[in-house]
Amino acid sequence: MARRLRFNGTNSGEDGCPSVHEDLDTGEVIVHGPPLTDPDDLAQLQHFSEGEVAVVVPREVLVDWTPKDATTRAARIIGVEEFGSLFGKFEHTAWRLETRRRFASDEAGADYQEFVRTGTAPLAAGHPFFGMIRAQTEQGKRCERVRIVDNPPTIGQRYLMFSARRNRAAGEDIRNLWRDEAELLRLPAEDFWIFDSRLVALLNFDDDDNLVDVELIKEPSEVLRYCQYRDAAWHHAVPGERFEAKLPAPE
């Protein structure tokens, strides 16, 4: 069976050599580049076996594009309050993949509880998030989100689609994607934001669906991987209002 390989990146411009790929199942790294052929060079290699091929790879290719293990990556963990401040600092784009079926913070709110009882809610827009996003989008910056939706949607997902009108009023572009399509695209079961295509904020939740903290990721190879998820999700996602209009009524 053929490997499932993901292109991680190259520092070699358009020709793409040398490059780094990653096996999605085993985690093994595949590197290709110009072969080392000089007999005197090959004679210096230790443990070089018959049938093996040596390739020449610039150091920065391995530094930038070799995947980091989550246990060894130099992660920076920040609290929820510091995470919120990122929305006032991004320069051009803030993009989110949202994959969860429920959020404890939503369920604690009066709007959510009213929606569960009646199917509608007043949707108070006084939360600082909406004011911050409005201020950013009025400057021409983009705030975008793809929400993964189960079929049938959970009550939490229905509430989020209903309440998305607040986000849209603030200038955020929200689109939706069915979960089975997301799985075909091999999107991760993670919630994260990408800021300016340079910083990933990975949201960590506890078993009760409370946001606990946020992991900041800056390594180029890891940021590229999340940007590839973004591009696939955004291409296939359906604009929220059109998606919502085709939803069957809840049973």
C-alpha cells in the first residue's frame, strides 16, 4: 500500500529540491535532493550500507521543515486572557478552524439557554470580542472561520450557526463544512486560530469542554501545515447563510 505523504516544504524556490515530506501514518521523514556521488565523500560516511543513497540537504531545510514532535517542541502556553489580546494585534488575517461539538462557555450563557427552550435568542452583542473584530475588519483586515458540523448538528452547533449573525455583523466571514467532508480532507480534530499566516494558537480544552489554555506555535514547518489545513477547509466550506438555509428542521 502506498504511503500517505504530506509535503512539508522546501527552501529552494520553484524547483522544490531539496524538499521534505512526512509519512502521515508512521511519522517518518522523507528527504530528497541531489545525490552525493563523489567516491571520496561516500568513503567518509559511517554505517553506509549497500543500496542506500546519500543526498545533500542544506541545514536550513531540516531546521525549517522537519516536523517537531509535540513532546519536544518548544511550546509557549498562554492563558485565555492573553490569548484574547491577540485579536487586537493581528496585522491582516485571523482565521479559525472550529471542530468541537459543544462549548461549556456557551451553555452557561442566557442566550444559549433561551435558544434551547425556544429555538431563538436575543443575542446580546456586548462581548468585547465583537467590538474588537469590528474595529479590525473596519481597517480592512480579515477575520474568517470554518465550523465543522455533524449530521445531524448538535444543539451546540445549531446555536453557533444561529448566533453567527453577531459575528457577521462585526465583519467576520463564517463558513461551514460537514464533518464527513472534513474527514475526507484529513483535517485535524483540533480547534485553532492562525494569525497573519505566522502564528498558530492551538486551543486546549478539558474533558468538560472548557477552554483551559492556548499553545502558541511559530515553527515554520508547523505553521505551514496548519495553513494547508486552512486552505483546504476554506476551499470546500459553504458560506454560513447558504449552509444554514439548507439545514433540515430539528426533530
